[in-house]
Amino acid sequence: MNDIFSILLIDDDENFQRFIRNIIRDYAAEFDVAATASAARQKFLLKKYDACIIGGHLPDSSGLAFSVWMRDNMPEKPAVAYVTSGYAEKEKLDNIKKAFPIEYVLKKPVSRDEFTGFLNAVSSGRLRRVTAERNTGFLEALRKKYQQTVGEKTERLGKLIRDIEASPCEATLAAFQKDVHKIAGSAGSYGYARVSALCREMEFDLQKKIAAPELVAPEWLISLQTFLKKIKLAFQSADAEPAGEYQSAGPDQVGEANTLDIYVADDDAALLDIFRKKSQVYGLKTQVEMDPLSAKEAVAQNGFAPKFLLVSKYYSGYNGIDGYDIIREFRTHHRFAATAIGIISSDGEMDNRLSATKAGVELFLKKPVRPESFDEIMKKFIEPQNRKRFRVLLVDDDIDVCEYVSTILYRIGVDVKAVFEGKNLIAEIESFGPDLLILDIALPDYGGLELLQMLRSDLRYKHIPVVILTEHADNFRIKMAYFIGAEDFIVKPIVRELFQARIVNQMNRKTLMDAAQNRDYLTSLYNRRAFSDIFRNSVVECEKTGGKLAFAMINLDGYNEINEQYGHNAGDDVLIRFGKFLSNSLRKNDVIGRWGGDEFVILMQGTNLTYAQFLMGLLLEDWRNEPVMEKYPDKRLSFSCGMAVFPDNGGTLEALSRAADKALRDAKKEGKARVVISRHTGTSRIIRRPEIAVLSSDKLTAFVLRTAYEARGFRVVFYENTAGVVENVKSRNAGNMPVLMVIDRELGAEDGLDILKTLPEAVKANMPAIAVSSRTAEAEVLRGLKAGAMDYLPKPLSLPILMEKSLKILSKI
């Protein structure tokens, strides 16, 4: 048995993968991911796992079917947790555990406590938490790792010195300078300041010798051995002394997962009530506190790191205590944090505002505070952090520097990718899509300033902020860097907190500039300009790959009545809610924009129209169940949607928007609350509505399925017996087949599964099937899956589950 606890997650949901990975980082455990059942089988062939987490919907199987495969093929099965988003009733969950070889069932959304409870239950004492070590010891760990390479570094310096003594030429001197240069840049960052200083002195001396190697004197060659002895002694002395921040560093709060979005400390009950209600609209976790003494205690706690801290300047009844005391308490315990700080004050005079600025306050709110201020906090401080992790591309040939920078930036929520040669820069920018570049001036092939000049001359990369990193801080290099267009200039060795602060500053500037240029001021979705740019880039990619783009235009039904009856502020809240709803509901690669007013647009890249249409139908159903007004929780709205697809409905955004707008008007005319696709191409060819075949003799089932699928824009054709299906589909060509078949097994004297034996393989390949039945025993489920059904659902039928499974299948067509 392995000493380290091993876990395999089988799920294609990237957000859920990330959620689980973040929790398991706190444990001494190995963690692997398989997105499909076939990939999981391969992993089981190579490795034994102690625990396995199986998603309910896999691209090539169902989670239950895979658990059956594990039971039949694995003599020592790991502890299994089945993760479902469909079953809610305890009775059904218990039935799953009884019918299948599953010990645990987790219901999505899975909380951190639920998952850690599963880990603790299955680990049997073998799973050790490593949170404290990771939080407080990451700098020590980095330094220890660097210490392990010190002997190798000094040994290599000794070899290079012997090469110079044997042949003091330009080549041997340059090779020695290259290693000295790297140590000068990295040693100080790891706590070896004396080593860095010695190497920098030697580097300057070497520059003169390289220019005239023939003038190298014998006494200088002797001094190289003295230099090597000093380096070794400096390494040893630093190891024997306290390591400063490496030993005393407390938890670095910046990179840790924050569970609290906003913390508000104010004694105004009405204001706190506004923040509570607004938090519910945005789905944020907000904590409020009226007592400043309790607030001081809270901010001093280890692990306290909300995304935004808002405190009052004055508290009635507490002489001598104000908001600045709370801020100082926070700063004392958290030397560097990504938490943004705001202050609320009834005094708007210049002296008070300057005091707030000196205290590190980033937002000053003057009482009375408008409810809209919460929206401003969201756009400036919360949403940029929630949207994505910042991405930095680091170009440096020193692996020690790369590892150090990657580690300390990860602590503040930044993903770093290191590139060791300048020649790979453009390719890495295209594949990684960085928000910021860090360029070392001295690279083995190109100089950092040359690369910067090249980037600033190309319109595609001109907008990417660049920070120059170097060991040399001479005025000429600094002046050239800023003249060419660098945003910042940082000198090695790297001082951790200062470096983090300057990168955070660049992150904030980039976020604000992007928001101002590309984001709608109200919803923070893409504006028309940014959406148009993304569309053009997507078209270029589609033309390379032959893919398609689905384009949806949405209009909120009844929005004007909201404005007229409740006012424009209420209308704005509805738009904000809807934008948030779309962002939370769609895939991460779908592009959402606000076209104007209550009109929104969505671009689904690499998506066929059938899948996109079905997804919009699911969104419509979910939105109709969403409360849209805080004061009137029973108020509901629907939307109408028109859809078009590139290139069938046009090759430009203008053409697609005209086609989608026409379909949107048709949806309004047909009664609203529906999804309509544009049926005419640029050559007047009619696009058929995608068809779903339903094999059922139950009229109630037929009615329910027709209503559900046709509301999503599909054409539903019913068959009461297997003969009718065979006769109909055999006469069709492959491009005219139903996109999906739903089979009811109870067909009177027939078993609906017989159709899967009768249909030719070519037909079944183009028409995936879902079986539904009241026969739910394990053997019956297995029979349905083995017969060729993609999935098997119990009756009475759950429409949300059927729609979700249909969506999964259609997404793979």
C-alpha cells in the first residue's frame, strides 16, 4: 500500500475539478483527474487509488455505469463517492447506495465541509493535513530547496574557474560570467544577500576582462579562487544565521482561498441592512459587525482575509476608537494582503481624505452612503477577483528565479508560466494568453528590451503590460525601458512583499483599464466594442478549423413594465441580476455581452446550433424561476431569444445579428418566452428545426416531453411502436436523422429497448438514445446500458434531469 493517500476524481466539470483540487492541496495526498470513463480505466491500470469520486454525468458513460464496471473488474475497489446534481430526495440517494457499489453520495453543489467529511471518513488516519506547513513555511521550503543546489552551484563555479585558468579567453570568461550573473540575481531573493553582492562585484569585473581577455593578469586568476572561497563562506554563514522573513514569516493571506467576500464594520443598522440585501442579489458572503471592539478582534484573527474590508471612521459611544484602529490592527497582523480597504465617514474634508489615503484606504465613502455604492464596490474590488486568476508570463533563463517568482505570485492569486528563451515568447503569448509579462533583460538569445520593443511595435500585443526584471539598475537601462513602454522596472534580488505589491498594482491597473474599455458599466459584461473584437478573433479560428459559432440575441420580456411600475433603479437591478445569472449559468468559454438596454448577446464558440439552442432553452426555464426583485421576491420574468449560426446565417457580426434579431422578433410574435432559430441562410436555404424522436405509447409522457423539448425549439416526432421508428428512419439520410431518441421501455407488449436491436448500426451512430423506465433494478439498468442506450432514467420522470442529460449528449454531437 502507498504511504501517500491517493485520490482519483472522474468528472469533466472543470470548475468542480478546481474546487476539489483546492481542498486536497491542504492534505498530504496524491490527486489525479480523469475527464472520461475511458481515461479513468487507463489510470486504474497504472495505479491503485484509495478513494474515487465519480461524477454522475460523464461524456462517454454515466457515473453509475462506471461504478458497476469498477465492481466487476477491480478485486480491491477504492472507497467511492458518487457526485450527483439530479437526485435531491434522501430516499433516492439511499436507493443509489443500495443498488450500486457506492459508499457515499454527495449532492452538488458540494460544500467544503461535506467533502472534507468524506476525506476524513475514508482516510482511516492516513490523510494528514498540511495547511499550517504550507501557509507558514512556503518560504522556508523554497530556501531549503535552493540550499540543496548550493553545492552544485559552487562546484560548477570551481570547474569554470579551472577552465579560465587553463585558457583565459572570451569563451571561458563569458561562461563564468553567465553563472555568476544568475547567482547574483537569485541568491539575494533566497536570503543570501552577501553571495549576491559578491557575484555582482565579480560580474562587473568580468565585463572588463571579456572585453580584453589578453590583458588578464596572473594575479587576477589567483583572485578567482579567493572569490570562490568567499562565496562558499557566505553561503555557510547565511545558513548558520536566522533567515529573517524565511523563519518568521506568518501566513501569507493573499493566495489563500477566501471564503468571505466583504466584511463591514459600522454601527449604522440601516446601512448594514443595505449591504446584507445587496449581498444576496450578488450571491456574496458578507459579514457585518456593529461593535468596533469585536471588529478589532475579528481582523486580528489568523486567516482573516476578505476580498473587501469596509469600516466606519466614527463609532458613537466608543471614545478613542475609530475605523483607523481597525485598519491598523488588520495591517499589523497581515503585512501584505490582497484585501481592499474602504472607509465610511461623514467628514469629507481634505484632511480626513488624506488621512484615509495614508492609511492605505482604497475607497472613501461619504455618508449618507447611496445603495449604488455597493455596485461600485462589486465592479472595482469583488468581480475582478471572482472573474479569473491573473496570468503572468515570466521570461527568464534562471530556473531559481522562475521558481521563486512563481511561488510568491501564486500566493497572491497569480498563475505564472515560465519561459527560458525569448524566441518562444510569441508562441507562449498566443497559447497562454497572459495578462502581464515579466521580462528579464539578459536572456541567452534576445535581450528583454529588444523583446519589449518588438511587442510594442505589434498591435496584437501592444496592450499587454510589461515589467522589466534585471540585476542592473543603471539609469540608461531604466530610461530605455520606460521609453520603449515598460510599465515597471524591478531590480534583483527580489524583495518578496515589494515585488508582490508592485505586481498587484499592475493587476489592478490592468483590471480597471480593461473594465473601462471593454466592459459595460452596469453589468460588467462585455460591451459591444469588446464583443465585436472577440467575434472577429473567433471567426478567424473557425475558418482555420472549419468550426461553427452559435450566436444568441436575448430580450427580457416585460422589462419596460418594470421600469414604468418600479422605477429605473429597479430596472437596473434586474439587468445586473440577469447579467450575473448568465455569467453563472454558461460555460467559461461562452462570451456574454450587453448589446444595449435590456438586450444581451451570447457567442458560443465551437458549438453546434442544436446544442446551443437546447442550452438556451434550459437557461430560459431556469430564469423563469429566478426572483428578479429584492422587494418583490415573487416577481418573475422570462426572455425571448433569437439564434443564428456562423457561417450558415452570415459571415459577419452584422449579418448574424440581423438574422438573430429577425428570429427574436418572431419569438416575440409567437408569444414570447421561447427560443427561435433563424431558419434562412444567406442563400435562402431553409434550416430544419432539429428533431427529437420519442418512442412511447403513454399519452401523458408524450405530452410532457413535447412541451419540454418544443419550448427549447426542437421538433418532436412521436412513435407508438418500434416498427414505426424503423420504417421512418430507414428512409432518411444521415444528415436528416433525429438528433436524439427517447425510448420508453413500457410499450404494452413490446419492450422499447428492442428498437436498439432492430436499427442498423449506422442509424444508431447518428441518433443517440436515452431509455426511461419504471424498471429500476440494477440488472434492468445494466441491460439498458448494454443494449446501447447512452443513459437510463427511472420513472416517474424528472424533467430537469432528462434535460440535463439531453444537454450532455447533444453537446458531444
